[in-house]
Amino acid sequence: MTISRRTMLSGGAAAATMAVATRAFAQFQPSGRYPDPAVQIVDPSFARYRLGLAKVEQLASGFRWSEGPVWFGDGRYVRWSDIPNNRLMRWDEESGRVEVFRKPSNFANGNTRDRQGRLLTCEHGSRRISRTEYDGTITTIADRFEGKPLNSPNDIVCKSDGSIWFTDPTFGIVGFYEGAKATPELPTHVYRLDSAGNLSVAAEGINQPNGLAFSPDESILYVVESRAVPRKILAFDVKQKTLASRRVLIDAGPKGTPDGFRVDVDGNLWCGWGMGEAGLDGVHVFNPEGRLIGCIDLPERCANVCFGGRHRNRLFMAATTSLYSLYVNTQGAAYF
């Protein structure tokens, strides 16, 4: 459809980071009313997902380009990427503390967890997928295909069988802001990495694939084609190691910019969105048929989201300079 709606800091370094975040907080003014007018019902079917006594909260700010949030329920915290600042951040749900988890991060972008709960990260700088072990060591699990270096892995999900699926556009090698300039040697594929470490192409011919997510039953993989004109969210049937029956689920229209997204238990897509103008920045929510049903307005472009909290009913939104959250009346699909 076409869219028509409008490693930890210490001492002074930690204090400086928190001071930056505090100053930036003053720029965001949450609504003084319930229900929050930033949470908009576009289609009546979205009304059931909006909580009348929940509003958009700014949890942290002072970053350059926030991406790739992932929830760690065992520790009650969110990790996400601040790509140009070359660091991974952490926000603690209990204390509200914001701190650097790892710097440098090799210009980390998308993050998720594997089926053992370990952090998986797409790294632009090293052009690889890394895994952070429980002892803190970092393992490279994919950096080349058929002897050639990957471009710059972007977003990543893990299927229930343990296989890892990720997109590999060239965004991290076009300059020196989100990585290092280099000449791509591979097409922009969607890849599948099996539990034995074998890397294969799951889908090809996608013009700069970006965000991706499985449907709740994992029968469909959704992928953003970010350099299509207009941008599109594609749907593929999952056939074990490959993807089939490519189709357009969402035509984003001339001003639509879907980025990263996650899916709830009802199969709705909660998509980071934005074009840098009023009415388009935030999160767009689509039902499984691709119809826009709701929007969450933010003061800045949203790159990616994840569900978290004790009941997976808190939506965390990585949006340009900030991390936001909103409690919703649904749950994220039960995968990392």
C-alpha cells in the first residue's frame, strides 16, 4: 500500500556522558495529557493496542545516530548502537542509568540475541557479525562469503532453529561516518548462517536490504528494500535455507522511509520511520496485510525498535539522538 498520512565509563567520562544526556532531555516535552496524542489511531483496529494511561518517554539522549536496540530480560536492560560515535550503549530499567557498554564498537549497527542469549552484532567497521560470549570475549561468526569480505552487515534476527539471518547493504563502507570507505566486492544479499557456521545466500537481487523480521510463526521473513523507489517492505516465504515468493507487502510512498522493525504476537509490524519532517518521524504500525493502522509520533527519525520489559509489552525506539519507550497493549513475538 502507499502511505498517505502525514565496556563502561568511569569517573569524569561517565559524568560528562550523563551531563550531555541531561541537557538533551530538556528538548523533549512529553505530553501532559492521557491518552498521549503522539500515539495515533489510524485504523480502528489499532485502538486495542493503545494504552490510555501510557505515554512516550525519553529514556536517554545525547547520541549521534541510535540504532539496533535489543532487550536483555535477564538483566533488565537495553543495549543499542550509537554508530558514528563508535560505541554500544546500555540503559538500565531499574536505575535509569545510561552508560557505555563497549567503545570502540567497530561501528556497530543492528543487534539481537541468539538462542543461548548471547549478543549478536552487525559491525560496519570490521564488516562482520560478532558474538559476545558470556565471559566477554568476542567471536567472529561471519565476515566473508566465498572468500570476499561482506559489505557492512546492517540488521539481524535469529530463528528458533538457531540459524542467523542478516542483511548486508553497503551503507557502512560508502564513507567514514559510519565505518570506513571501501569498495564493495559482493552484491547486497540477505544471508543465512546455520548453527554449524555455514553461510549461504537466502535472497538476492534486493536493492540495499535493511531491516528484517520474522512473522510470529516464522513462515514469513519481511525485509526492507531501502533503495527501491519508493522504499518497500518485502515479504518472502521461508523455505528452510532460502526465501521464496517475493512480494511487496508495503509500498512506502514517495516520502516513506521504513528502516528497522519488529513484529508483535498478532503479526503487526512496528516500523521505525522518518523523513525529517513533522508528521513522518516515529513509528508506523502495519497489520499483517500491510495496512497502516497506527502511528507513534516522535520529534526525530526512528531507526529501529525492539520489544522488552517484563512482559515484552514495552516498545523501545532508537531514534536519531535518543532512546524512547512506550508501553503498549500487545507483546513482541517471542524471539530475540
